[in-house]
Amino acid sequence: MSILDRMIVGMMPVVPRPIVGYFSKRYIAGQTVEQGLAEAHRLNEAGCMVTMDILGEDVHSREQALAARDGYLALLPAIHAAGVDGNVSLKPTMLGLSISTDFAYDNIRAIVARGAELGRFVRIDMEDATTTDRTLELYRRLRGEFDNTGVVLQACLRRTVNDAAELAKMRANVRLCKGIYIEPYAVSWRDREIIRASYLYALEVLLRGGAYVGIATHDELLVARSMHLVHRLGLAPQQYEFQMLLGVAERLRQVVVADGHRLRVYVPFGREWYAYSTRRLRENPKMAGTIARDILGLSAERRRR
Ligand SMILES: Cc1cc2nc3c(=O)[nH]c(=O)nc-3n(C[C@H](O)[C@H](O)[C@H](O)COP(=O)(O)OP(=O)(O)OC[C@H]3O[C@@H](n4cnc5c(N)ncnc54)[C@H](O)[C@@H]3O)c2cc1C
């Protein structure tokens, strides 16, 4: 982390909540379902699909996990009724994974079953490496029963090359990202170029194996290389999609859409926005520095505008 990142991150905990809220607006679609749906409509009009995420994670009480389940059970029909071109993403620890795998399974299964009734897809996000095995197990169990669900692989993890090969055999629907969590060296690559190489290798394994991949990155080099790969493999636009976070790399997003690729924007919303922002900060101070510099207008993306 640079000295500037350290200074910015050091300052952030003392920034008053309303100011954090003001600057998070670009990345979070609001606190209510209505605000989330309004953002989803704007993105649909701009040619992007969406995946809607109710903010929250690391829940340790059954009541909170059941409330999260009910939030998604209400969100799916709301998306459907609003005619939004979109699906949902959820975090296993918000649905009770830290309490018990079976409890989380029951909650996520209820959401996936509701999604199946409505013809809506449910993405199971990937959290830190202590949850990878259990999350993949949840996914495999659900996949035995449902087609409308998918999971996430993180290129930073050393295990991902093997997981990609296994999921390709299942012709799974996989979001591939770099991974946001700071992991122990024993399980995770650290070097940016190695993570990029690992990303592209896993992407090729997945696509060649017949998996549907959500290519989730704002890294321009990876976007370009991924475009080359889908071209080389002769894939139709329906066989993959790009994915980006709300408020990030909007110029690149427009370029991808204009080039005829499908692109989905991750739209987080909900009352837990503050906890989400501060947790991200603790987990990945470098990312917080990136975001803060962007807010302050110091990022390369802003300078190019
Ligand atoms: C749709 C989507 C879903 C994701 N789901 C998961 C998940 O389930 N599990 C998981 O571990 N990770 C997830 N991630 C996060 C991902 O793992 C990376 O941490 C994140 O995307 C940054 O990596 P990058 O590939 O964009 O490359 P980077 O090199 O990190 O970023 C490229 C550029 O994008 C910009 N940028 C990237 N992220 C942000 C940001 N948050 N705010 C502002 N600017 C930013 C910066 O300008 C940066 O220079 C997801 C990412 C996306 C796009």
C-alpha cells in the first residue's frame, strides 16, 4: 500500500457517517428495494443486465439469517413484477453459513426454488477462503436439483485452477473474479501479474469445458484478453457475459456494451451500506485506498475523463 493509501485509509474511520454515505452513493443503489429497482431500470436502459445484492454478510443469529432469506424471497418477485432484466446475488454468510452449512443450505435453497418458479437466476457469491469448500458444496447440492444457480471462483486462490476444471465438467455457471479478500500466502497468489495469468488460465479452462462464465473484472487488460479469447473460441454473445460493479469503470463498461458483449452490473443496496463499506475497508485497505482516491478524483480513470 502506498503512503497516500495509508493516509486515506487512516483518515476514513473518523469521516462522519453522512459523508461516507454521500461518497458511497456511486457504488450503492440506495437503501430500499425501490431505489435498487430504479437503478436497475436505468442500467437496463443503458443496455446492461443487473444482479441485485442485498447488503449484509457475516450474520451470526438465526433470526438475522431468516430475515435475509425473507428479503430475497420478497426481492425476486419485485424484480419480476418490475420487468427488470436481472437476477440476484447473495452471500452465504448472510444466509447463515457461519451458523451451519445445512441451515444456510435450507435458506439458499428456498431462494433458488423461488427463483426457479419465476425464471430468475441466483448467484452464490464467494467469500473468504475459509468458506470456499462449504460454498462449493452448497452449490453442488443445489445444482443437483436446480439449473438457475451459479457460483463464483476467485483467481487469486491457488486452488482455483482445479475448481475451474471440476466446475467446467458440470458445465456450471461461474462468475470469475480476482477475489477481494486478503488471504494467507499458503492459499493465495499475491502478485498482480500472477493473478492475471491465473485468471486467464481459469477462464480458458471454464470456457473450453462448456461452462457459462460471468467475466467479472474492471482490469482493462483482462477485459481485452477475455475479448480475444471468446473471439478465438468462436463463442456467441449468449455463451458468456462481462460483469462489473455499480459505479466502477463506467467508460470501460460502455466500450464493452458498444462492442456487442453482454454485460451485467452488480447492484448492491440495503440498510447495511455502512457496515459493508467499513468491513471492506478492514478487509482490503488497498481497495479502500483505490476507492477513496477515485472519490478524490485522483484515479487514472478520472484523469482520462
Ligand atoms: C460483478 C462482480 C462481482 C464480484 N463478486 C465477488 C465475489 O463474489 N467474491 C469476491 O471475492 N470478489 C468479488 N468481486 C470483486 C473482485 O474479486 C475484485 O476484487 C474487484 O473486481 C477488483 O478486481 P479487478 O479485476 O476489477 O481488477 P483491479 O486491478 O483490482 O481493478 C481494476 C481497476 O478497476 C477499478 N476498481 C476495481 N474495483 C473497484 C471498486 N470496488 N471501486 C472503485 N474502483 C474499483 C480501479 O480503478 C482499478 O484500477 C466481484 C467483482 C465484480 C465486478
